[in-house]
Amino acid sequence: MLSGPLSILMGASGIAQDTLFSASSPYEYRFDLTTWGVIHLVVGVALVIAGLGVLTKQSWGRGAGATMAGISLITQFMFVPYYPAWAIPVMTLDLVIVFALTRFHVGTSGGH
């Protein structure tokens, strides 16, 4: 629920052709800003949906959350040349989310 809105904001900036983003050198994953905006918007919405699944303890929530955080991590990595001051902290956040959602939780019963 944190990484999703951040990706949505990044996507909105890209779609609006904001001057915030620019790649200074030739880059393998260079797309126009509208394409990057749509990518971040779609990933952000999927992250919010997965986050709602985690918060409401849906059976699919943890798996979807970890998968979407992993996809977000990859897209942020590919976006680093455009805006590293934003992409690197969001990558760190995504990594923490993947770690938190993939940890094994041992349930405790009421007894000893």
C-alpha cells in the first residue's frame, strides 16, 4: 500500500510529460516518458490491489503482493537512469516488501 501510490505518482508524472525525468545517455530500456508512465501506473494499481489483498488477509494477497513488489523492483531498476533519487529508494522499499511477504510465519495455538 506504500509502493503502489508512489508508482502511481511516478506514472502520472511520466504520462503528463513532466520535465522531472530524463536519461542523459543512451540506455537499453529507453522508452518515451508516456510509455514509462503507463508502465508505472499499471504496476502501481496492481500493487495497491495486492496491498488490499494483504491487508484483508485474502489467500492470494501475500503471493500477489510479493510478485508485484518483485515486478516493481525490476521496473524501478530499469528506470534508474531517468530518476535515480526516486527509483533507488523505491527499489529498497520493494525489496523490504518482498522480504516481509515471503517470510515464513509460524502460527501459534492457544496452548503451550
